[in-house]
Amino acid sequence: MERLLELLIRNSLIDKDKLNLFIRKYGEERITIENLIKVKILDPITLEEFLVKELRMQTIEMEELESIQGIDTTHLLKLIAKSLNIDYVELSEIDIDYKLVKRLPIKQLVRYNALPLYVDDMTATVTVAFADPSNFEAKGAIERFFHGKIMEVVIAKAQMIKRELLKLKTAEDVEMFSQDIKHDLTDGAIDTQDSNDSPAVLKLIETVVKTAINAKASDIHIEATETHTMIRYRIDGMLQAYFKLEKVIFGPLASRTKLLSGLDIAEKRKPQDGRFTQIVNGNVYDFRVSTLPTIFGESIVLRVLDKSKALVKLEDAGMNPQAFEQFKKGIKAPYGIVLVTGPTGSGKTTTLYGALNAIIDVKDKIITVEDPVEYQMAGIQQVQVSPHTGLSFATALRSILRQDPDKIMIGEIRDHETLRIAIEAALTGHLVLSTLHTNDAISAINRMQDMGIEDYLLGSAVVAIQGQRLVRKICTSCKEEEHVNLSGLKEIAKFIPPNAKFYKGKGCSVCNHSGYVGREMICEVLLISETMSTLIASAASKESLRIQADKEGFKTMLEDGINKALKGITSLEEVLRVAR
């Protein structure tokens, strides 16, 4: 945005004095294209003409404009197409002929960012999408591959072409590495099961890992089936099949993964756990590895831990403004216990790290007990639980309390003993942050009562409880309005205004035809007031607690999810799947 503003000022499309006046009145954070047009500092037609000219001259890249709110890059591409007298195509809506694409060298296509789409045999024309149709060298080089056919040039989004080419290149690489591994096995250069001397095995693992990172996968599943080696990625909470390799590839692949993780490559009858670190695309990633014996071999799961996620700001975690303020108030308390609840994979650990980032202070000693330590953070002491040495959550907590801590983070409360020590720590002047597996915020009270903690202790110790889930976000490339029949959804009718609009993702190549890209938090925060504390101490029922919470303005996860569906962030179907 800064570079665009500089260009607009330099070309006299924005008056610098008027812009400074806007900043003094509204603040720098309010500078958006929409706001500048609204206050008539910027003319939308002039802006369009300027951007089309600059894009054609390549003084500004389309990728720079993609992230700027208020600029419709699709509309700009259509204007460029019109000026060049060619068509704009939306690749997500095109049935690409992949046999045609494979006839050309992938390196050439990547170099020129061009993608052959289909052949029309009736007219003997082949349609090719270019990111830059003005590049005569690119057009000439690609046209040479289609002898006797007329090439029809169309324009498409550069990132969409890159995405398709990356998929094809990855598939080609994986096939080539698999063939090399088979060749090494046939020649006896490597052992079928245990050796990892083949460089192709390492290249295959690197490709699998890099593809997972680019696809924003949270887990990589390498599985031996009866006839194949399957590689699947968990993306936005759902498993998607990516590679289907021959069964013989599994042995070398499993052995190399175990070697990287410091595991015993000869042990195939017992589950094992390990981890390794790798730099991918310039970023450091930790991979937590788990192996499990199955009837056809083993199941190997790699949990992807992005170290940069530990630095997530709490305000960027996706909470609604009310929940954010309440949770922030909870973690700023001088002592007490703050809980984050939800099922496995609901982002609880990420929220806890965000909370630690918000309260970290050189004046405080902060100690965490985790199993395992997922992200390493500077300025805090992190303890990893180790059942082999007898260091459980409870024993680690007892030792921690003798270390004079101010704030404690417990990765997960699993048993009565850990919970009791955490409650006692909260009542003796420590702020304790932890997670608990419950369905919602209010259920956490009942769960702790069931674990044998006295009501009067809970009433005094608990400061705030956040319940959360992750919902998939609608893919912006194929987002469309959806007709929702609300007749069978009476329990949510009170949350939906008249003439409400809902959206869904149709499915395209960007989202791997799932209709969703990325995930967003939906949550509820129960801030324990004096009245609520008294009710908990007197063993009030769950219904009584809910009535009091409603009086205090408590908003449920379902309500938060519906609000996000109304804003078009997610679909109503996804909210009901996760939070109903």
C-alpha cells in the first residue's frame, strides 16, 4: 500500500496535503483505497486507468495489488484484456486439458508463466493463458510447440497459472524420484526396507514436505496400504489425498523419515515418536513424527509446526472484538486460572502462545510445562514432559512452584492431580494458563467438578474460560451467494436478521475444489464475575450458570459463527458442522 501511495502522489493522482489532512483527522490505519475514494481524495476511474497503464508497463506487479483491499484485480485484468483485444479467463472455471500441458516442457511453461488450456480440433486452434500477453518472446517460444495449429492468446491471473504449473511440476518430480528409488532397489543399490542411501529418497521427502508447507497443511500422513503408498495432507482440518505411489516406495521413505527423526529404523512393531527441523522456503519448521504399526506396514504422521506461529498476536487470532477484550482482561489478572477449551485441533495451543506473547514481561518469570514443546519462545522457561524419566505434568508443576514463577502455562490439564496443583498455584498468587478438553466454556466448570475439585476452590480460582473451534473460510476465488432454507433451523433463527445473505465456495483449483481456503476462529469467552463466582462456589447447575452468563452479555460460539457466516467469512453449513 505504501508503494502504491507513493506512485499515486508522484503521478499527481493524490494531493499530498489532502492526504496529510486525512491522516491527522482519521489516523494512518484508516488509509484504504475505499476510504480515499469516499472522501474524494482519489478518483476511481482515474485510478483504474493509471493501474492498467502501470501494469502494462510493468512498473507495478499484479501480486502487489492482490493484497490491497479495495482494488479489484480481476476487473483490472479484464480491462487489460480489452485493451489488447483478447479474452480474460478464470482458470477455476476452465476444464484444463492436462494431456496437452504435459506435451510441453514444464521448465519452459514456468519460465514464461504460460499454461496451455485446450485444443479446438474444429478450428485447429490451441488456447494458451499468459500472465503477460505482451511478452512476444514468451508467445513465440510457446507457439513453436504447436506445429500447424493457431495459438489463441488469453490472459489469466499470474498466481493461478503458477499454482497449476507448480502442481504439475511437483507431480512430475515425485514420479521421477519414485522411478529413481525403484531403479536403486532393482539394482540393489539400496535395501528394500531399511537403507536410506538413495539421494532420490531424500529429494522425495523434501518435495513432500515443501508441497505440504505450500498447501498450508497441518499434518502429513504417509500410509502403507495393501497395494500402494499413500501420502495425504490435512488441510483446514480435512484430509486430502495428494500422492499415490507404488507400495515398494514405502520402505525407503519410512526408513529415511525415521532416520531424520532420530528413531530406530529397524523397529517396526512398536509405536515411536521423534522430531526434526527443516528450513523450507527460508522459514524454519519443526516436524513432530509419530509412527504406528499397521497390518500393511506402518502409518507415519508428521505434525507441521511453524515456528513463526508462536509469534502470533492475540488480536490476529480471529476473536470477535467483545471476546478479545474479555479474554485480554482475563490474562491481565494478577492471579487465577485462565482456561482455553475445545477439541483436539481447535487452535488452543496457538491461542495460549498468543496469550503468552501478550503478557510476556522482563519483570516476570514465566514457565511452561508442555508435552511436547511445540514452539520455542525467547524470554520464557519451557519444560518438556517426559514419561520415560518420570517427569509428568504434576511432578513438573511441583518443581516449577519452587522456581518462584509469576506466570505458568500448562500445555494440557489431563488429570485430577495436575488440576489440583494448578488451582492451588492460582490461589497462591500465580497466573495459570492452560487447556481443557470440553465442548464449551460453561462445561469446563462441570468438567473440573467431575475431576474432584471443590466448588469453593473453583469459584475463587477461575478468572476466565474461552471455548473455541476453527471453521474453514470460504475461498474468495469461487465465492458465491447461497440460498439457505432456514425452516429446519429454528434454534438459530433468533440470530439471523431478515433478508440475511449467506455464501459458499463453489470449488476451484485454488481451494482444491473444496470451496474453502484457510481457517478462522469462532469462540466464546466466559469472564467470571463476582456473581458467577458465587454461583460456582455454591455448586449451581449448568443451567443457572448459563442464565447468569446470558444476563452478563455472554455470546456463544454458535452466535459468533453465524455472525461470521453473515459477513461472508465462512458458510452457515460449516458453522453448523463445527458448533451446533
